[in-house]
Amino acid sequence: MDVLGNLAHGFAVALTPTNLMWSLVGVTLGTAIGILPGIGPALTIALLLPVTYKIDPTSAFIIFGGLYYGAMYGCSTTSILINTPGETGSIVTTIDGNKMARAGRGAAALATSAIGSFVAGIIGTLLLAALAPEVVKLALLFGPADYFALMVVAFAAVSSLLGSSVLRGLVSLFIGIAVGLVGIDQQTGQSRFTFGVLELQDGLGVVLVAVALFAVGEALYLASRPDLRREELVPVKGRAFMTREDWARSWRPWLRGAAIGFPFGALPAGGTELPTFISYKVEKSLARNPDEFGKGAIEGVAGPEAANNAAVAGVLVPLLTFGLPTSSTAAIMLAAFQQYGIQPGPLLFTSNSALVWGLIASLLIGNAMLLVLNLPLVGLWVRLLFIPQPWLYGGIAVFAMLGVYGINRSLVDVAALIAIGLLGAMLRRLDYPIAPVIVGLILGPMSEIQFRRAVQISQGDLSVFATRPISGTLLVVAALMLAGAMAAHWRGRGTVPAQG
């Protein structure tokens, strides 16, 4: 494939007036949402799924891509100004970002965050454009057994890397798989777990479950936690842009952060948390004055924020080429693809090239829009932090119910929304991760289909999963991931196995 030619095709799609408008809507809404503590891109995209299903798919994914990048930008504002990360990928930014704000250098911290995010976002998107076609060639070599093994790796990764223990991650994963099995078996035509309810014959929609867990569940969880209070807001002080010394101390961390973040985003369950912590550690080890870290070092903001945004581009590589989500937001975007009857994978680049390359080109355009939005309009975005949380989450719950009801106009869907929302709140309360539920819900039925196909092709010989080089290697990787995570957890608890 000609990458430059494909990008030119993508820009022809993304630069139409309609798609430019949708890109601006996405990045603006994403920035606003990212600034609100506790509301990340996964929740936002989940909420918008019911109201965007009538929009052209290319335009819808341009909105979602803008939301994803915009939310990553916006999350840094709360991390710096109120020491509260809007997303887990911004946790590291609080360490030095908030110290800079309290020392009167909040504007410089926000500037290095915005510019670093722009630089890393551009680098990550260009890497996505260059590497995705090559990964497609690899994906074409996969058979049913290999795809099943790849999904097992995703199950192992999301269970072992997310949550406080492997057991908790596996419990969440199996809950998601069980929910995904509700409905009619695609091969036998038999009803499964419908309990005689006609509306459940088609299964529980991914949109319904995602909205329930991320919107209703989050609202109910916060309602049950009166101890969660917003910290004092630090006013934005200092120069609007960085000094010459700030630039000199920031540009190398931006590049290093981008190099660290992109590959981790592409890994199963790599997410944004791990690369930001690694970037912070790298910058501290390379700094001339490491004692400044934890007290307001600008490198401690520049590197992790760059890693955070580069990881977002990395997440799209396995999503578009294999249909494999490596984060909760990617899982919601996969649900959006399925909502439009589109299956991500190697054929997506030929069957829907306008959508894929239009999305990639719109990410480059959206990054430029975000830089313009974030630097001069910080004061405007900060005012969103004064919205009372009861109003905010009450409105989210109402909007979620109206959106889900509007899809099928079914009271059964509303009842399921409330029930799964209560389940989500309970999982949060008990410290069980939510992302494995969504991954299990989406990949569970897909893995079942690939497993059955592989067994049918091999005429019932289960050894096909071990004898094929790709599937055998992937299953070993999955086993090692689980074993390594369990060993690390036991060491952390003093050789006492985790009880969940």
C-alpha cells in the first residue's frame, strides 16, 4: 500500500465541510468531557452510541476519534489544577503538574501538556498510518485457531493487568462472557439464558451494557461515595506560554514519551497507565536535577502527557487491523463498529478504506484543532469544573436511559440498563475492574465462533491450537502473562495468594 496515497485519500474525506465540522464537534466535546473528573472517553462514546447510529459511519468515527484525543487533552487540566486525574492515564501528571500549579506555574504546565500532546499525537498518528497496512499483511496469515488464541491473549492481558488481582480480573471477564452468551446461538439456533423473555432473543446489546456500566454504574457508584469531594481549584497563573528554558527542558521528553507510549498502546491491555509511569521514570533518571521531581519538574509533565497521547494512536493499530480492543475505550469503539455492521480486521482496509483513512487523517486535523482550543481557552474549560456533581451525574443517568430507550423503545432494555448499572456500581464498590467485562462481552462470542470453526476444520482435533505455530505461541504467551501477574501479586502480598 502507498501510505502517502492513502493519507491523501483520507484527507480528501476528512477535509469535506461536513467532516471538518464533525471533527471540531468531537475534539471540543472531548476536551470538555476530559476536564470533568471521572468522565473519560469510554463513558462519553458509550453515551453517544445511541444518538449517533443514524449518522454516516465515517462521520461518526471522526467524532469518536476526536472525542478520544480530546479527552486525553482535557484530562491533564484536572490533573494539574485540582490534583484529580480525569482518566487513569493522567495520574502521573498530578505528581509534578499540581506542584507547578501551586507554585504559580500552572499556565506553563498546561502549555507543555498541550504542546506535548500535540507532538505525540501527530507522531503516533503517522506511525499508525505507516504500520497499520503492514500489520494487515500479518493479520491475513491468521486462521480461526490463531484468532482464537489471539483473543485468549487479550483475555489474559485484560485480566492480569487491570484490577487489583488476577482473580478479580478473571471474575469480571467471565461476567462479560456470560452476558455476551445471552440470546440465540448463531450456529444451533437455540436460545441461551433468555429465561423466556422474548426481547432477550437478540441478546443484550453492547451499547446497552456499555452505557449501563460506564454511565449508570459510575453515577450510582459516586452517589454511594459521599466521601469523594473535589479538591480546591488552583487558579491559572503565570505566562500563557513556556519560557525558553521550559522549551529546552520539554522537547526531548515529548519525543521520548511518544516513543514509549505508541508501542504500549498497541499491546493487549497496554493502555495508557504503564507507558506514563515508565516515561516519568525515564525522565527522572535522565534529568540533571532529579531532586526536582515530585516538587514541580516540567519534564514530569511533558514526558507522561506525550506518552499518554501516543498510546491513544497505538490503541487503534490492533483495533483496526485485528478487531482487538486493548483498552476500555477501544472496546466501546469496537461496539460502535458492530453497531454499523462493520467488523474491524484486515479486510476493513479494502472494504471501508474511506472510513479508515478518513479517520486517520481526521486525527491529524483534530490534533491541530486541539492545540488551538487548549492553549487560549484554558480559562473557559476550567469553568466546567464548577458544575455540581449531583447535577452532572444525574443528567448523565437520565441521558443514558433516554438514549437506550430510543434505540428499540423497549422497557426491557431500560430494566436491563438499571440492573447492569447496579452491577457496575457494585463491581466498582468491591474494586473489580470494569474493562474486562466489556472485553469479555465483545470478544466472548467472537472467540466462541473462531473456536468452533477451528475445531470443525480440524475435524474435532483440539491439538490444532497447539500445533499451529501462531496459535501455539500465542497460547504460551497468554499462560506466561497470567503466571507472571499472579507471581508478582503474590510477591507483593508476601507469598500469600490473592483472595480477590
